[in-house]
Amino acid sequence: MIVQKFGGTSVGGADPIRRLGRIVRDALAKKPIVVVSAVGGVTNRLFQLGEAARSGAEWKPELEALLAQHRALVAELGLDAALLEPLCAQLSDLVRGIALIRELTPRTLDQLASFGERLSARIVAAHLMREGVEARALDAWEAGLVTDGRFGNARPTPESERSIRSALEALRGVPVITGYIGRDERGSLTTLGRGGSDLSAAIFGAALGAVEIQIWTDVDGVLSADPRIVPEAQHVPTLSFAEAAELAFFGAKVLHPATMAPALAKGIPIRVLNSFRPEFAGTTVVARLAPEERAVKSITSKERIAVVNIVAAPMLLQFGFLERIADVFARHEIVVDMIATSEVSVALTTDATARLEPVSAELARFAEVSIAREVALVSIVGEELQDSLAVPREVLEVLERLAVRVEMISYGATRNNLSLVVPRERVREAVRALHERLFAPEARSRRTCAPGLRV
């Protein structure tokens, strides 16, 4: 059995859905479980629709446009015109309710956001049936997924694995399951956070013991850099789970960071594939790499980060300084990317859009705080970093030649990732130069053969 997750671009029109149908039909011998996202862009539009209704702005044209988009898909695929009408009526009633009471709670927002995947799953299942493939649309809770009640960022309960197996093992045909959404034990709809359809696929794959989890998107897999920055970026055929997790966390958009955990726990490989080029092999993410596969894999960047510098000289030789800082960030739910420490100072990075003012105010009670926002993060990822000191040396040589100031550096505990903070206006130049140096045809052999540089 395999899990096939199709993202927003793969369900974004009649032709993509027809391609999806051919991909699923070709995989019938492998007993596919299909997980679908909302049509591309629809989740954002649902959020905006809810906010417009809450604030008293004009919302009816956007609601009608959303419904018309899905009805047009149904018509173009030659499906029953009444297919979506019950859901369309529910969505209309919900938005009217939000507009009436001028309130949009996290619980209501999750219910609103769920309609994208629920509409998509019904269209895909109906198309498969029309093409002669026995299929059934299932909301995630009908497929056994029960979550906790953390609206906007829910996670499956420990009992979900058993309930998923019970719901799906005897099901005939191809289940087409809503990604991204779930339902808690009280019956309230929940969402798994942005990008959560990948996590849904991994949850179902792990529960059912899939031999492979396929993430179908609109790219050929993972590349050695963002092709918008480095047009000559190379295809990466294989990644370890550790490498993929680092890439996802530090800016790569192909895989959601949370996807890795359920698959890693069960040792299930993940394959990233292009639904517009299904013949291409894509990128496979595995638990362990063969020796010849250990290399620098990719350079990624985050252009909108902030560095928080915290200095407290009175804390010299005192216990608990770092713990106090960590507690502040945890209570304000701010995710930290990198951290560098000394006896009396800490520097750390986080997303530039994070609400840092309350954090700064609280830290200022016991330390001096400054925040730098005109910076960016460059990360070099690959298990070759574990084996050779040549990679860090070459990285620093490139940045020295470019006269790019390094504000902060981290060589992670796993040594799969070398990350550097640089001025934002220089980040793209740095990524291009580093890619040219590290991925040149002779680069790896040069590093392997260089004397005195192996660890």
C-alpha cells in the first residue's frame, strides 16, 4: 500500500485533476490511499473571506467567486452538478453567521478553513469514479483521524493510529481523504497548521504501514538551490530524513517540516514527485544514505529573519540565564531557528514576522535587548558536512572573497547543517556564489582529495 498526497496545484484545475486520475489509476496495483489539499489558493481565500465577514467588509462577491470556481471544475470534468451543493450551502451559512455576530474564533476559523479540502476531495473522488476507478471521498475523521483541540495547529491523538486502521483496512476502492483537517474528541473540526496536508499523508501512511508516501507537487523534487535564485540548480535524487528536515526547517518549500516525524518513526520513505511530469523519478527521502550518497545536497535561504541579541553582564557565572530566556520565548510561542551563547549573552534568530515586542519588553527586565531585522539566513545542508572540514572552509572562503559580513554562524549538533546570518541585501549574491563553488562538477572530488581536511 502507498499513500499519494496531491497538493493544491495538482488539484487546481480540470486538466491537473485528469492527470491526478491517470497517476492514481496507474498505481492501483499498489493499493493507493489518496490525500488531497484544497484547490491552490483557496485556503488563503477562505481566511480572507472569514476576516471580511467578521470586520463588516463586503464578503458576498468573494463567497460567490469561491463557489463558482468549484462549480466550474465540476462542470468541466462532466460531474453531477449537485455534487457540491450540500457543502456550498454549509459554507454559505457559516460565513453569514460570522458576518451576523462579527466574531471569528479559532474554532470557527478551523471550520471555515476545512471547506477547501472537503470540496476538493469530493471532486477528485467523483472524477475517479467517472473514470472507472472505485473511489470514495472521506473527511479525515471518517478515515479515523482524531486530533487534540489545539485549533490551528492540532496533532493526532495516540488512539488515532488504531482508529485509522479500523476505518480504512476493510474499505473497498480508493479512499480520497481530506488533508490538513481533523476533528477532536468533542467533535469540533481542527486543522493541522499550514502545509498540514503533508502531515496528514504521513499520519495515514504511518498508521497503515505504507511502503512509500508520495508527495505530488508541481516541481521535480528537491533542488540544490531555489531556481529563482540559481537557475542552474541541480536535481537531488536522494535525501536522508535528517537532511530533509533541516532543509524544510531552514526555508525549502517542498516538504513541510512536521511531515518527517511519523514517517521517520516507521522508517517509511517519502518521495517528492511532479504531477505535471509523473515520469520523472523525483526525490526520495530515506532513513539512511549509502556512503556514495553522503554529499552537500542543497543551499537554502530565509530572507526575512530577525536576530535578537540579549546581553546581561550581571548573569556572569549565574545559573538559569538561558533557561529564563527560553521560558520567555516559549510562553510567547516564538520558534527559534539558531542560537549562539556566551557567559553573559545570547543571540538567536527567528522569523521576522514574529511579534517580538512583548518578548523584548519581558527580556528587558533582566537584560539589554536589541533586534536586527535587515538580515537573512543561509543554510548549507548535507551529510558531507559530518565527514569533511573542507565544506565550512570553502563556505567562509567564498564569503570572504565577496566581503560578505557574517553576523552569526551555527554548525548544528548533527553537523548536517552549516547556517550563517548575513546582510539581507547580500543573501542572493552569497547563495549564487556558494552554489557555484560547492556544486561545480569537480567540487566533491576536490574536497575528498584535499589533504588534512577529512575529519
